[in-house]
Amino acid sequence: MFAPRFTAFPFLVALAGCGGDAVFEYDSRPIELQRAPTALGGPALGAALARVKVGAENPWLLVETGSLLSSLSRGACPAPLAEPVVYTGDMQVLGASDNSWPLRASFRDVTLFDLCAGAVGDANTRVAGILGGDILHNLSLAFSLPRDATPATMTIYSSLPATDSDLAADGYAVIKFTLRGNTTTATESGSGLSGLPASRVVLRACGNPAAFDPYGPEQICKAGDIEGQSSGANLLLALSTGHGPLVLSASAWQRLGGQIPMPLGQGEPALFSPLVADPLPAHWVTLPRLALVDGDSGDLWPGACAELARGRRIEWTLANQDSGACFQPCDVSGGNALPAAARVEIGTDLAAAIVSDTSDLISNLNADLPLGAQVDGVIGTEALAGLRIEIDYVSQPQGRLVVACDAGVDRQTCWAAPRCLGVTGAGQTHTCFSLPPRGRAPNCPQ
């Protein structure tokens, strides 16, 4: 996906675990993914499914970044056990090539749960197990998620060596995250299981911001008016490749100006979520636009929607600099323009399932940090269609989501903007927002 990374031999690493050393082997070649159906029909752009070897069979395995645990049933599914059984075993992920099933990744001596996963996407799509965050958080995963019938792929790497600045220079938006979900699980009988590592990627987002044209009306704001020209509502969303659509809590949908029918979801398709046992009543809507925004502006972080508005104002200034545009007072500190945070704007109408705030899904997403910032829902693969992403779990001190739009897509459908640093000295130039090199623009009068 990014700078070429060649692997002549399978990569092998041993990881210390409670029951010994887990061994990861993978060849860093693309693993073809099937997309699960979506609840509302149409193209199958839903959850990411790979093949897994179980005895002489090659059933489907759900690749689910939102799950804290990995599972692989040792019996027929669906046949739920009274409670999950934990064992140390192997998970072998297969590719697809000329009707063969080459081994692409082997996770040996890993902790697995012997349970049947729930239905994925619809009632008829079931999987033998889940490749979850307890394994994935040791890796860097590159996904290609086309909008058309081109197969989706996942490629496994040990790391992403490129720096933020190198990635930005190549046109990639880099969005930082801190993993959530560190918890201790327990069986229904109350017997404790080993703690699961924090592995859930939670992203800052702005839901339903206004459309933007860098050559449209001037974007203005006064000094100290950080939220000037901002629109939409701030959201926290867990990245979940095991879901297709966006999923939002009812309270988040109401912050976006939406209405909730009562009873919720009556007469509408249920949401089949791999993170809960039973289908969830859901009200189905479309969200016109969504932006994922990095939280580092060089100033006190004002929130995703305000940061998005700032980035748009700075882009407008640079795009119109030859016509005398200047940096707005609220975007200047110490005489220099503040950085514009990296952002990804997704502009198609996105299918979204609205579920109750008290549903098991929303409750589980927030169980690890009940007093902290609450997760409003998940962003799934259907919402990310048309993007190429790499989830770099292993960067320090924070993980990185590295994003680019598919080539040839218009900016109202998908727009990935790297972080833009201001020019501080005379004679310096910089290149941001795919514009020609620009020098320092003047600051607007206070």
C-alpha cells in the first residue's frame, strides 16, 4: 500500500503470553477478503471475511478489529456452548489463488475462545471464528476496500516504518489513536479469565458537517472563536471491520438532528453485530457526510468539528492566496498560522443503524471506561468503502490510522488531507492540500 515492503521469506515472531510463547508467521502478501451482505441489500460491502483452516474444511473467519478477543469453534456452528471455553491453539488464515487456498498467516499457540460467533450482516452469514484485537494489536494491517466488485484485501506487516512526515509528503492522512478496551473477561459462572489487552481503535469524527468547496465562499472567524464556521456534531467511533454500516447510539443521532421512532426499529431490519449475541432493533438512516480528524492542531484541541472547520479555513486561504486571501485571526498563534490537522472526509450517503444507548453493543463499547469519553458507535467497512487504510497498531507512543482515497474519486465523495504545517520564514514554501507550493500568506487584521 505504501512504500514497497518486500518479504522474501515468511516473517516469524515469538510473543510471550500467559501460556507460553505465541508464534506469528505471515508472508505479507495480500489476503483476499469476502465482504458480508448488508442489512439493506445492494452491493456486498459489509464485514471483512477471510478463509481459515479447520481440519479438512476452509470456513469463513471474521476479521474484526472491534473485538477484544479471538475465537475459533472446534465444533459445528451454530451450536453455542453454555459458556466460552478457553484453549491454546492455532489459527491459519488462507488466501485465494487460482482455486487454491495458500497459507498466508499462521498464529500458533495463541489464546482462543471455543465459541460460535453470531451472524454477520444478515441471519444467513455465519463464521467459524473471529480474528480479533488480542492478536491484531501486535501487527500493522493494510486494507484495500474498493467500492466496486474488485476484491477487498488485507495485508499483514510487522510494522509501518515510514514517518508521519514521509507519509504526509506522499499524500496520506495520518490519524493518531490510543487503544481502548483493556478489561478482564469472565464466564457466566463467574470464573475469571485472563485479562485482554487494550486493542480497540477509537477515532474522533465529525458527523454531518456542511459541504465544503475550497474555491467557494470565504471561511472567516474572529480571534478566539475556535468553533467559527464549524458544523456537525462531534463523535467517538470504534473502528470495526466486523460491521458493514455505521452504527450510532440514539443520543448521537439526536445530536446530529435526527429523530428516533418509538418503538425503535419496529418493522425495520435488525442489526447483526458480531460483538453481541442477539440481533439488535435498529432504525436505518443515511448520514450525508462524515469526517475523521486527527486531534493534534498545535493548540488546545477544540474537538473534531472545530478542527475540521479550521483545516478548511486554512485550505481556503492557501487555495485563494493569489487573490489576496489571509489567515483568519482564530487560526493564528504567535503571529503564525496554526497547523491544519490531518483529516479524511467521506461524502457519500452512508448507511447507518441507530440503536439504543442501553443496547449491549453500546454498553460493551464503553465498559472499559465508564467515566471517560463515551464511544458513540462504530464505523464499519461499508462506510470505509473507497479507502485504503493501514492500522498501525505498533507505533509508539500512539497507534496510527493511515488513510488514502482510491484514485480518481472526486473530493466530495472522498478527500484525504495530510497535516499541513504553517510556513514561518520568508522565502519558505510548502505544499498542502494537493495545491502548488505556497509561501507565507499574510494574517488578517484582528
